[in-house]
Amino acid sequence: MKLSVKIRLFSSLFMLVLILLVNASIYYLFHTISLDRELEDLNAQTNEIIETLNANPDISKNEMLHAFLPTEGMIRVLDENGSYIVQVMKADYTGLPANYVTSETSSVISMTDQADFATVAKPIIWENGDVVTLQVYKRLTGHISTMETLFYVLVVASLIMLIPTVVGGVFLSRFITRPIQELTAAMKENTTYGNWKKISAADQSKDELYEMKITFNRMIDYLRDNFEKQEMFVSDASHELKTPISIVKSYSQLIKRRGAEKPELIQESAETIESQADRMQKLVEQMLLLAKNKDEEVFEPFDIVELCRSTGETFKGAYDREILFNSTTETIYVNGSYDQLQQVVYILMDNAVKYSQDSVKLSVRRSDHRVEIHVQDNGQGIPDREQEKIFDRFYRIDKSRSRETGGTGLGLSIAKAITESHDGTLTVSSAFGEGSTFTLKLPVSQQN
């Protein structure tokens, strides 16, 4: 069942139930009030009969009761044995129940084949001094007619109210489902043709439907950007993996053909295969690290100064480069994952070594409740327009230079994600042609 049909059915059924409840309450309330008024009028008439009988003892009781007889009713006088002393009526109502009472009563007698009767019974002193019961009956023809008229009026009023409810439900369903239909059509077109189609968000009312449109358009922009970046990365990764795979395959075939004749080729081929395998491994490891769930790591306090010092020594020995290390204090503890933060410093140092030729400066200092780690190089620097994008996944400033140095566009995005998981910040300060300085800020541990 479509949403528009559900909205129309729900609104119509809800309004129908509401109308039925209201009309039933009105009908019941009016019925009760009308019956009470009929009984009050009959009770007043009975009191008038009693006062007239008491004031005129010499007049014939039968004639006097005939004068007060209701148009459609009956008057009875019963003794204590239930026998009729007087009974006056204009039609055959003898089948109506009669009761001798010693106190005033009033009730409604329900009838199956005709209108109901209201009755009032009161004890009075008869002319012979006995206590008898005066019982007056009145047929509720007017009440029944009034209730029937009210019923038809309520039915007509209900139909009149239901018609605009159904019409309003149609317009409401169209108003709600139109943006959903636009959203569905855009999603189908996007999945079928890959057009990255958006939906119009020119609505004047800033309601939830407008927010849905805005959110959908933002999601389309986000998906398109990420799809283009990943498509670019797949293309670049394929290009980067194609060369080392071809080299590995060529050297393995060379060993098969000429390895037995020239043993010196085995050493050369093995070294080349190992270097190309390392290159491919680096790309795969960075991709796996990007997808790894870092919440599984255990955070604990450790000395960040010692981590930076050992990392600097590692790069100094591995690349035979001058690494200038400086720290304003001997020990600074941070709370986090040693391996992950070591990876961040490793990525920053690796970029500094790749994209510069002279010395690299690695410094650590404490500022209030945070520790600042600076990695400074003297490379070409980063243009201002590129500085906000270098932390995006798969983004690379110079594709040709990145291929030459083995870059994948994942390193800084990994460093950024790890830093944010440690409640830290990673920023860059650079001027084109003057080098770059990456600043890593982390909260210090309470152990300090």
C-alpha cells in the first residue's frame, strides 16, 4: 500500500472515529437531559394534581383526574393491595406495570413495540383516609421524535465533516509524498545512470521535508566527492601496482631462463623483487590501516618524548639524513596507543624526508595541558589552496611527484584520523617554496 493511500485512510478513519465519538457523546448527553426534563415536567404535573385534589375534596376525583390526563398517557390510583381505585386513560394502556409505593419514585418504562413511557408515582391520602399511590404515565412520543431528528442531523453533519477531511487528506498526502517521490526518482536515476542528480530545495517553508532535501543533496555531494576520490585512487593504485608486478614477473622469468647459467643474476633479481614487494606492501598496509577499527586499541600513558626521539633516530639511520631533535623537557606523558601515535609521527617524518633534501627538525614542547610536536622540513612547501585538502583521503598535490616517491595519498588522512581519535589536532603551516611545518597537539596525561 502506498504512503499516500495510508495517509488518506488514516486521516479519514481517524476523523470518522473522532466524529463518531463526539456525536455519540452528544446523542447520549442530549438523550439523558431530555429524559430528565420529561421526568421533571411529569413530576411537576403530578404535584399539581395532588395539590388540586387536596384543595378540592368535594369535586369528583374521576373528573378531576380526567382534566389532568396527558394526551398520550394514563393516571392510576392504587390501594395497598395493588387494586385500582381510579384509572383514567384515552387509549388501552392497561398493560403498563403498576406498583404501590410509600415514597416518591420516577422511572422510564421501556417498550418493545411502541414508544417508551415516563412514570411518576407518589403516595397520597385518599378521601377515606387511606394512603394510596397516585401514578401518572406519559408516552414519550415527543422525546422519540426529537431524538430521531437529532440522529439524522448528526449523520448529515458527520458526512459534511468527512468530505473536507477526505479532500484535505488527499492534499496532505500529495504535499508529503511529492518530495519523497522526487527523492525516489533521483535515487533511481542516480543508481541507474550515475548522474548524481539532486532534488530541488527551493521551498519557502523550512520544515522537515526541506531539511530532508538539503540532507539528501549534501549526501549526494559527499558520495560524489568520495566516489571520484576513490575512483582516482583505484586508477592510481592500479598504475602503481602494475609496474612493480611487471618487474617482479620479469625478474622471476629471468631467473627461470638464465639463473642456472648466471648465478649473479639471482642476487640482483632477488634484491629487485624484494624492493618492489616492499613498495606494494606499503600501499596495502596503508589501505588496511585506513579501514582498521581503532576503537579496539588500548589506551595507556607513555612518554611521547621517548617515542619522538626513537623515531628520529630510526629515520636518521635509515635515510642517512640529518634529523635535528629538540625537546623542552625530558619526559611528557600522554594517554593513548603507542603504536598508533608512532604511526602518526612516522607518517609526518616520512613525508618530510621524501619532499625535502636538507635536514628535518623534530621538536617536542609542552604548552599548558597539551603537548606540541612539530615536524619541519625545507621542501617546496604547500600552496595555500591545497592546505585544507591534504588531509583528505586519496588526495595528492602532485600526482607525478607522488608516484616517483611512492606516495598513495593515504598517509596524512590516516594521521588525521588517529589524531582525532586521541582528542588531538593535526595542522600544517606552509608557504610555497619555503617548506612546511606539521603540528601535532595532544592532551597530556594526568600522570604528569
